[in-house]
Amino acid sequence: MRYDKLVYFVTEAEAVRLPNGDYSEPTTSKTPHYADISDIGNETKNFLFGSITEQGVIMRFHNTVPEDFSYIEFNDKKWKVLRSKTFRRDSALYCGEFNG
């Protein structure tokens, strides 16, 4: 398995009220990770999640992945995690397109 695709775990923080009454700017941070990415077939999608019409991918990572993030960026698209599995040395995230 090749972990050759660069994905970003994006964390978005909302504006916070400061003690002086002003609000801070919303912040976005991106954490890069390399992954092995493959499409989820229609039969597998229907078995795992029921009837889903959106595109889905499996992202496999060599190590553990961050636990707190808003979404994943890959190929200029946003992906949300639908299901995750953690193995001894790898992690797998089943993702669907996120329009948010």
C-alpha cells in the first residue's frame, strides 16, 4: 500500500469573545498527512451505510490520525468522516463528500 496522497485535516475555530468585548477572528488550521485513498464501490456503500448517492472514499493512514478536526481536504473537496476503524498500525476512515 502506498501512502502517496496528501490530505489535510482542517480544524475550524469560531470567533471567541475577548475580555474587552471584541471578538477574535475565526481561525482555520490545516495538518498535512499522507494517505492511501481508494473509492468505495456502490455495493459496499449500500452495505455499510444504506442508500447513499454521494461519492465515497476510504482513506488509509499508516499511523493514527488526529481526533479533533472539522473535515478533511483532498483534491479541492471537503470530506466528512462517516465511519472510522483503528488497527494496530493503521487507521481507515470511510469518508463522504461534505458540502459545508
